[in-house]
Amino acid sequence: MKACCLISVRRAVDGTQFTVGIRFNIYSFTLNGSFSSVSMCKELKTRVLRLSAQQQEWTEVLSATVKALKAGQLVAVPTDTIYGLACVAQDSAAVRRVYDLKGRNGDKPLAICVGEIQDIYRYCTVSVKEELLRDLLPGPVTLVLERSTALNGDLNPFTKLIGVRVPDHPFMRRLCQMCGEPLALTSANVSTQTSTVAANEFEDLWPSLAVVVDGGPIGDKSRLGSTVVDLSVCGRYRIIRPGCALSATVQVLEGKYGLLEDPANQ
């Protein structure tokens, strides 16, 4: 048996949406050497929607993205650090597709993204002052806390901890608020490749996505992603990933709240 795949991309007249078509041709060979050809075409309609500079014009983009997420599909979104892939964290099948699409190691956890600081208390057990949370969030920081039973048990089932973000990005915060549940969020790239700061940098993933939200180039070109800090142990912190906000984060943790760095992290 032989199979081939043809991918075509067509731009809409208004320049805001693409349709990605994938045609599979499968050739079945018989024992006498002859073959027949069966053509199957499935249109995967990937909508590439550009964010206007005016937030009041985001209604259609938000509506389309929420609809896709609620349908269990994957989307790409801009954040305050890099572009991300997102799905509903409570949807186990969607979470598995994120791992498959990225070729991500199954024992590497996914973080969640919520729209408001108060949402953290629903999905995490918080052992630090709320003022500390508000000093770091919204912002380019992922806080690792103990997870609560409200979170999908199939998401990172190998750990009792969960990373949580409130991005300092108005579109992302509004998206989470409209979804009404946490989003699983990871970088928009194949796991072996560099993080992306523009939508065209991960075009190879578009055919697997329902919506790509193009917010333009992200200002932070470092591609470092968020600073990831473990706050699950009272009175201590542990830097898991330095990210783009390490110095400012440590200054808050040590200078304002007197937290001590985990000795294993030194």
C-alpha cells in the first residue's frame, strides 16, 4: 500500500482567514500487481484571525476561539511572552492531542491559564499571601502550586503540582473569562524547536489547529517564555525555569515577602 498527502492553503479575499485542505491518496495493490486508487479529501478549516489594535473589535475573534475550544479543538494564541497552543484543560482528549501535535514527552507537565487571580484558588491550594500573587500576576510568571481536585485528573496525572498563569495580555484574559474554565497552555512549536514570537513561525502546525489568533509580533523577542517558580512549600521558592522575568520575580519573593530559595536550587 502506498499513501501520499497533498496540503493546500488558500487565502480568503479579506486576508483574515485561511482554509487548509489536506488530500490523501491511498493506492491499494493487489496480488497480481495491479492497483486501484481511492481518493479521500478532508477539509480542515483553520481560521487565521488577526487581532485589531482596538479591543472593542475583538468580539468575532473571541467568539470563534471560544467556540473552537468548547468543541474540544486546539487553538494558537498570543501571550505576553511567546505564542501558545491552548485547549480546555478539563478536556482529556484535547490535552492528548496537544502532546501528539508537539511530539511532547508524556512526563512533561502542561501549565494552565486562567483569567483572574481568584480563579487560582479553585484549581490550586495556595500557601502564599494573595498580595504576593497580585504582585506577580498578571505577568510573565508561572506559579507552581499544589493542585486541587477540581482540576482534570488526566492533566499531569504524575504530579500533585500544577503551573498556573494569568498572562498580562488582554485577549488571553478575556478568552479565559469567556471560556469559564482553565486552558492548558504550552508553547506553539514542536518540542525540539525554538519558541515562536510571530504566527507565521509555526505555520507547519496550522493544519492541526481550528483557530490561529494572529496578534502580530510579540514585543519580547527573547523567546525565553515565562519565569516558572515553585511556591508549593511554605516560606520557600524554587526556580524551575529562569524565563524572561527572573530578576523581578526574585526581588518580589525575597525583598518584599522574605521567602528563602530552596537549598537544592542554589
